[in-house]
Amino acid sequence: MAEREQITEWLNDWVEGDSSAFDRMAPVVYEELRQIAHRIFSRENGALTLQPTALVHEAYGRLVGLDIELASRDHFYALAARTMRRLLINQAKARNAAKRGGNAAPVTLQEDRVAEDQPIDVLALDEALTRLAEHDARKAEILELSYFGGLTHPAIARLLGISEATVVRDKRVATLWLRKFMSES
């Protein structure tokens, strides 16, 4: 818990203009982003051409350049989740455009089991999350924060201002919805 509070303090100091806070925060945040990227890539079957380190470098570069007020460590990692999702989607779209509609990169969601052991592509996942968000933005956000951000149920609950039980319940319902949507597509 002390590290969580320390990172939040460093983030706040950095946003307020203390450049030395960034120097203290950077190695810790960078390592956590690498762990998140490795979790994402450990779930896919090798078809992504972007490597975890490249994903982290790109996401980190974009996050460092943001000029926004960060509420907490969890807020920062939520932004990281969205940034990594966008980067993976953009990479898949670019590759598909280069192949003129070739197959998208399969990614197996082992944790959430969208479809039992069936690989899905990141573009289909993005479309499914976008559609889910049209029906229930909170459920889509919970899946995004969990899968792309690696946030735990308690972290998601704090970030969204809901109970952990609600996170678990919404994630379960959203996963079932996603499984149904993906199987119908």
C-alpha cells in the first residue's frame, strides 16, 4: 500500500511541475507497464508483431506527454490501459491495411475466457468492447481496465467509485455478453 501511495504522490508532484518526481516515479511505473504488457502478450498466440517492450515504450512516451491532472495511481494505469489498447488496435489496423484485409491478429483472452480456448483478433475485441460500451459503458470499461490495464478488482472499484462486488458481477456479465457477441460475429 505504501508503494501505491508513493506513486500517487509522485504523480501529483510531477503534474504540479516537480520534474524530480518524474525521475523517482519513472522506473517504478515503467516496470509496472512492462508487467502489464507481458500479461497481455502472454495471452496471445504469437501473431502480434508489436513486442511488449515496444508497446511499453510507445505507451510510456504518449503518457509522459499528456497534460492532464491525474487523480491517482489507478487513474494513471487506466490511461495506460486505454493507450495500450489503442496502440494494439492501431497496429492491427495498419497491418490489415497493409495486407489489404488480411486476417487480424489473434489474441486469446485466457483470464476472461471470451470464447473457450478460441483465439479472437484485437480488432474484433475492440469492436465488441465498443458495442458493449454503447449498451453499458461501465461494463466495457471494467473489461478494458482488467484486460488491457491489468488492474485488480479493488483498483477498478476505487477508480470507478463502485464496490468490488459490483466489479466482479459486472465483469462476469460483460464477459458473458462479449462471449455471445463474439460467437455471433
